[in-house]
Amino acid sequence: MGTSVSGLRAYIGSFTTAGGPGITTAAVDPESGALTPLHSTDLVPNPSYLAPGPDGRYLYAVSETPDGAAAAFAVTPDGPELLAPAVPVSGADPTHLTLVDGRLVTANYSSGSVSTLRVRDDGTLAGPAIVLTHRGSGPRADRQEGPHAHAVLPDPGGRWLLSVDLGTDSVRSCALGAGDGALTVRAEARLRPGSGPRHLAFHPRGDRAYVINELDPTVTVCRWDADRGVLTPLRETRLLPEGAATDSTSQRSSQGGGETQSDGTFPSALVLSRDGRFAWAANRGHDSLSVLALDASGDTATLVTTVPCGGHWPRDLALHPDGRHLYAANERSGDVTWFTVDPATGIPARGGSVEAPAASCVVFA
């Protein structure tokens, strides 16, 4: 049985090659949302993205390294305990993972691929990985010389997996094989060339999806057809006010441990409110959170305002399960900042922060 909200724990991933402690467990105050670190483990290098198992008994992590791997942990009162050695994903620099139908799926940035591993009944992972390699490129020679899968997640119905590729300006809809876990591409949504899609979030209703773009600070609103597995881009919304710096000349680190980028704005993460009225986006460089108001149809996202993220280089953004608090993992300033969300306006107010060197993600279980 999973952890109740009152006994909730936050798990903070980080880049060990940049001085991070690995996976940090923190207690979550049920009223203020404040985090109190309890312990950490560095048994896996660069656990930059985490995902809790469906029943809260296990926690899974990528190892964002050139030899990419994934690892399974048992959730215990004394913190996550590594169940077995990390399993190779046969892809380089996995940046994201998800769990669906007894499989763990990773998006592998540098190799431009998506990998699946079997999850055993005891929570451990079984290889070898089954790999789907993306093809294509984009107009940005510095970042889009080839495919760069950055995120993978199931649609709300669990029938399809969507793979977001920064290098090819596209989102692939895939079917997961029931027997071997192989992925088959059924459709590919083409986004604006040079936009660099990074992550995707679904509307609670399930028929709209929102893609945050890294190479141009925008969100693309899309219609989602769950019957056919087809994503259709509708329109874009700018994430910054008029006049904000948006230059995005950049270079991905070849040693793992995140990006090395110049001045500009590089959106990273997007979350939606549980009622579908608001969305929030994290903007690295501009070091802000964008507040978007969604109309009743979900077709229109309007920028309300931006607020400071509380640190530098917000790599991830997470919403507390009760919907009242937001958390920004600020990688370069080495902290996680929490905010209380105004339910009427969606505007977050800073509550506090906790030290978290090289923080890269926050999840709850």
C-alpha cells in the first residue's frame, strides 16, 4: 500500500558528477509543504530522474551517463535501498523514465532512443533492454544534428506511449508489445522546426496535451486522439513577457550531468493543476516559473505572469499531490524551492527552500 499524504516523502534526484548526493529523501510538511531532508544515497551515478512504483513500495531511477542504466530501489523508513545492480538500457544519457504495463521505459537523450526493461514481481529490473531508435534531425545544428529523446510517458488511458524528441521536433506515439515489450511507432506529430520539444503533460480530461519546447520558450497546445494514438498541434503560447531574453545558443555536455548552455532561456518542465485551469512551466536562464491560464476547452493557454523560481536553472517542476504546492529543483544554485499556489489565480508564492546540490528532479511517494 502506498504512503498516505500525511506521511508523504519527497525524493530529490541529482547529478553526482556535479556534486549532488544522489537520491535525497525528505519529509513533507502536510500544511506548509516544507521539505526536511532525512538521508541520501549515492549508489547509482547521476540519478537525474526518478519515478515511484505504482504501489509506493519501489522507486526507480535513471543513471544519466554515457553507458546509461536504470536502477530499482525498495522504499524503506531509512530511505531507498538498492535492490540489485543497475541494469543497462542500451542507450546513452537516459533523461526520463516511466512505468507502464510491467515495463520500465527510458528516454535516452544522446543516443536518440527509447528503451524498455521488464519489471519483475519483486520490483527488480530484467534486461536485456529492447530499444527503439529514433531517426531524423532538425534545423538547429548545435542541438538537432540527430534525434534526442528527452521524455517518454503513457497517455491517460495507458494504451499508448509518447516519446518527446528534441532533436527531430516531434512526438512519437508508440504501442507497447504485450509479450516482449517492444515499441512500435504508430504516429509522429511534427512540431514547429527548431522548437525543440522536451517534455509533455496531459490535461486531466485526457483529450489535450501540452508540449514544452526547450529551444524556443513556448508551449504547444495539442489535441490528443486516444482511439487512434494521434497528437495534433493546435497553437503555441509564449512563456515569457515581451522583451525577455530568449536567445538559446547552447551545447549539450558530452560527459553527462546536464547541459552547458549560454545566456538565454531554456524551458525545462511543465505541470498542470488537477482541475485543468492552470499550467506552470519552469524556465532555465530566465530563472522563472510561468503561470498559464487554460480555457474550458483546453485549447488556449494564456500567459498570466512569471515569478522567480527561487534559485538558478530550474531543471524540474513538481506539483504536490494535494495540488496546493509547487516545487522547483534548481540545479545550478543547488536547492529545491517550494511555493504555495493561489487557488483563484494560480500564482505561486514562495514558501521556502532547502539545500539540494545539483538537484534535477522531485517526485512524491
